[in-house]
Amino acid sequence: MIVTDSGLKRGDNVSLLKANNIHKRFQGVVALEGVNFELKSGEVHALLGANGAGKSTLIKIVSGYHAADEGEILVNEVKIPFNDPKASHKAGIATIHQEHNLIPHMSVVDNVMLGQWIGRYGVVSEEECRKKALNAINRVVPGLDLDLYGHQLTPAEGQLVEIARALSEEAKILIMDEPTTSLSPREIERLFNVMRDLKSQGIGIIFVSHWLEEIFEICDCVTVFRDGRYVGSEDIKNLDENTIIRMMVNTDVPELSPQKRNPGKEILKVRNLCKDGVLQNISFDLHEGEILTIGGLVGAGRTELARCIFGVDDYDSGEVLIDNIPIPKNSPRAAVKVGIGFVPEDRKGQGLARNLTVRENFTLSLLDKVTHLGFISKTSELDISNEQSAALKVKAPSMEANIMTLSGGNAQKVVIGRWLARKPRVLILDEPTKGVDVGAKAEIHRLIGEFAESGMAVLLITSEMPEVLLLSDRVLVMREGRISGKLNRSEVSPESVISFATAEEVVY
Ligand SMILES: Nc1ncnc2c1ncn2[C@@H]1O[C@H](COP(=O)(O)OP(=O)(O)OP(=O)(O)O)[C@@H](O)[C@H]1O
Ligand SMILES: [Mg+2]
């Protein structure tokens, strides 16, 4: 038997963490109703369920951010107190959050070493801190500049730094709530390798993802929750995709097939768009009733392009035209006026109005539609909200609940619903199904297809190959700020997209 650094024995299958009969309500709304969960050493354990099933709530209870109303959490068979993040941390639990939690004005070194400046023998020297941070960073994201500040990191880098922090703290239980949503395929592969390494050292990992391919690739077993209830736990080798989906949503999810569309006249033109160090000479046209996908890897400049077109970011030169008329740059208001809608990638940060209700968030960009003689009609706001909420199956206690009380995926559906309700002429969607569950993903795909059929021009940014194959009429691939490939429908394949995205020959 090999005894590892963490003091655990490989292959022992020791129970690291148990959550027994956990109940949790938020102001009367049931989030968890008697769920169980057990994590063993050396396993990656998927926690699965549709949006709002209670995954993040359990994770927050385990990591000490929420108290449960009933039940107990045991680490190595010892009960840990509720609502005490320090106690959870001390017990060896480290949590990587859905949105990274770095301190913006601290360097990578300080972010990794947060809380470890005081060592057993006094203050750790700056040199020592740097050495430890470098060690951890090298295991996750080698080559990252240690002097960058938290706010200078991409979401992907930020999350990797959070993982490095957990490694440097020698966590024994690692909780990852949707860690792969902002990572490129290569970064995901690197993360999975790190996870395999941790597993072999006896560390237990709780892993949440809405991508079943990832579950089958990295997880040893799964536990499924549905509507806050425990459905079951099973070894991955005894499961297939359909069984898992049925456990999660209790029905089958319709399988969509690519539709043939007949795009109409040109509506959006982008001409020679340049932004120093970000975008180089981007030109393309988008037609009515067409879905144009922008493929590429995280960091290729796709989000920046979308932000420049919509006017949230400035550009140096070039033009964006609607119906051959240039639209003023740097003005989202002007963009909305000419009929452009934009669902941003970072929906929690940029898409949501944090202090407003679900209803207000649904109708935020619709003011002209819901205003009658200058008054905002709450009834029509409610109608629109209820309609979108039903279409996207948003799970919310009520339309009057604060948006921040919704689960991650449900809040994202609200931002998407807001723009779908407005029916813009051009809709830019940046990773629209990131973080939404399998059922809602299919629904969003269906709606995007329907809207294109009704004449809407859709600019779709996605890193998900099945989404590219299902929805695209044409694909532009970006690499390092420029368009590296243009593919029409018959040329689109995983190989062609990947080879333009990475400049590498793809051999199968
Ligand atoms: N702070 C809160 N106040 C009120 N209700 C909350 C709060 N946090 C979560 N909820 C509710 O608890 C339920 C479970 O939410 P949770 O965030 O755990 O879901 P999830 O499984 O993580 O979903 P997702 O896949 O969308 O991230 C949801 O109905 C949500 O609205
Ligand atoms: Mg969640």
C-alpha cells in the first residue's frame, strides 16, 4: 500500500465526506429535501441535476457558507459545524466557485498564498511565498506571469489560479462547481490531468458540470439530485447518457437535427474592424434568417468582437453597418435602437441587474415594448416574464423574487429570455448554453433555430462542437484576433473547425 503526501492510502476507498439527510429552505422555498452524498478518497464524484436541483446549495453547505436546517456533514467521520467556512477549510475542504473569487488588486502570488502568509514558524518570507506559489501554478497553468493582478486574468486563468491555491493548501476534498465552463478544450484536458494526479494521491473531488461528455471522461461515480431530492448514486461504468438524463429530468430530451434555412438579404456588415492587440481586420456579413457561428478557442477574440459590435467596447478603426448605414461606435444604446441584441458570456457580471427582481430582469431591455403612454405596465411585464419563463423552464420562487436568489443556470436563462422576448433583428449570443442543463439546452437550441427561421439574424459564439454542427449555416473561425477560416455548411466538421482554430493539422 502506498501512503501518499496527503496521508491517505491509495486504493483504500476511505470515506472522506458524508452529507446525511440535508434539508435547506430559503425563505420558505425548499432547496434541499433530505439529500445524501458520500465522497471517498481517490475518486472524482459528479454531482448532477438540472438547473436549480440544489447542487450549489449542497456545496455551499459543505464549504460552510450556508447552514443546513437539518442533517449533518462528516469529514473523516467527524461532524463539522455548519456555517463556519474556517472549520470546513481546516477540515481540508477547498471550493472552486462558479465565478472565480480572486482579489482583483492582488498579484497571482498573493492570490495563491492568500491566508498562508503566516506559516507555522512565523511570517513566510516573500521569497518562500513566491516559490510555493510558483510550484502550485506550475502544476495547473505553467508559464502564467506571477505578477499579474487578479483583475488582469481571464476567467479561465482566474479559475486555474483558484485551483492552484487549493493545491498549495493541500486540500483533501476539492469541490469544483462547473470549473470547465470558461476553459478551452486544451485547458480542460490540462485540468483533467491535474485531477487525475490529485486522485492518485487520494484526494477526493466533487465535480459539477452540465456536459455529460466530461462526466464520462473524468468521473468515477455520480450522484443525482432532482428538485432538491436525492435520486441515487451509481458507478459511472453502470450508466449511459440516457439513464443519467432520465435520472436528472425524469423525461427524455428531444433530439434535434440540423435544419436547412434560406437566408435572406444582408443586414449586418462588419468592415475591417481593428483593435490594437485584440482584433485584426475583421470583415464579414450576416444575412437575415441566418445563423453565423464564430468558432475558435477561448481567448481568440470572439467575445471582444461581439462587445465591439454591440458598442460595449471601443475599437480603433473599421465600421459596423446595419442596412448599409454605419452605427456609432461605443454606444449600446445606438446598437439596441437599430435592432441588435446581445447576450453576454459573463451573464452574472454583465447581464444581470443584481438588485432587481426576476420580472424586471426579464424586461430590462424592453422598456419601449412595455411602456404604454409613458408608464411601465407591470401587467405586460408580467406577461412577458411568464411567457419566457415557461418557454425556458426557469425555476424561480416567483417573478418578484430577487434575481440573485436563482441558481446559476436559471439566472442565465433569464438574460437569454430577455433578448428572445425583444425579438431583435440581429441577436448576438455569446456561449448561450454555458451552464444550462440538458433540457434547457435543447430548448434554447430549438428557439434559436425558430428565430432564425422567422428572419432573425443570429451571430452565435460557441465553443461547443455539437452546437456548431447543429445550428450553423456558416462558420467563421477566429484565432489570435483574426479570422483564420470561413466554412460554409457543407464544409463544417469538428476537424475543419479545430484545424482553423489551432492552426494544427488534425489527424484522426
Ligand atoms: N440565497 C438564496 N435565496 C433564495 N433561494 C435560493 C438561494 N440560493 C439558492 N436558492 C434556490 O435554491 C434552489 C437550488 O439552487 P442551486 O443554486 O443549489 O441549484 P443548482 O443545482 O446549483 O443549479 P445550477 O445548475 O443552475 O447551478 C433554487 O430553486 C434556487 O432558486
Ligand atoms: Mg449551481
